[in-house]
Amino acid sequence: MKIKLEKLFLAACVCMLSFAASAQSGNPFIGTWDLDATNSDFGGAQVPASMVRTYAETGGGGYMYLIVTIDDDGIIGGSGASYRYDGVSVPIATMGAVGTQNTISYYQVNGRTVEYTVRNSSGTVQIGAKTLSPDS
């Protein structure tokens, strides 16, 4: 079952990457982003060997993201969610996750910075921000 889930997840990734590549948006976060580990701050967390993030507009002020990671051992991971920049928590779909359901909420600070909060049943587990460099 694990192999089938991974193949399904990877197929979905390919579809989402194709969708995102064709999307046109004024939102600078929309698109596909490959990890630049030297210019990224993971706040002490393990940096994956590879990471691709895809953000797409879903219409009506909504967005979605899909993250695919590969760790140093070649293990594939990933997550995704549909959201708005309204601070409302939405469920995160996480590949291979067992246990507590995480949620995420987003708030757009300005045109180049988005803050997010990840929560589970125990409370807030992560607060962070994504900021695009001026050359993005």
C-alpha cells in the first residue's frame, strides 16, 4: 500500500506542477520553487536533500500548495493544503502521516511576505514566514 500511495502522490505532483506552470497570477508566490538550501532558513530543522514547492491559485481568492521532499536517505515525503490569506486554519494532507492532524493558517503581511501558523490538537506547533527576495 505504501508504494501505491507514493506513486499516486508523485502522479498528483506532476499534475499540479503542470497546472501551476500554466497559471498566470499577480501573486508572486504562485509557481514552482526548488530548494536553495544555502539561502533558506529552516530554523534548526533538518534540511532535506531536495524540496519542490508548488503554489497555485484555485479561484475565488483561494490557493493551494504541494510540497515534495526527498531526504538524504532517498525517502519521499510531502504535504499539501488549500487555503486563503484569511487566518482560518485548514487541514494539512501529509504523506505517510500517522497520528495528530495538523492544520495551517496564512496571513499575507505584504506583497512579498506571508506568515503561517501550524497547529494540532495540542496547540500551536510552528509559527513562521515565507519572504520572497526582491529578485524573485
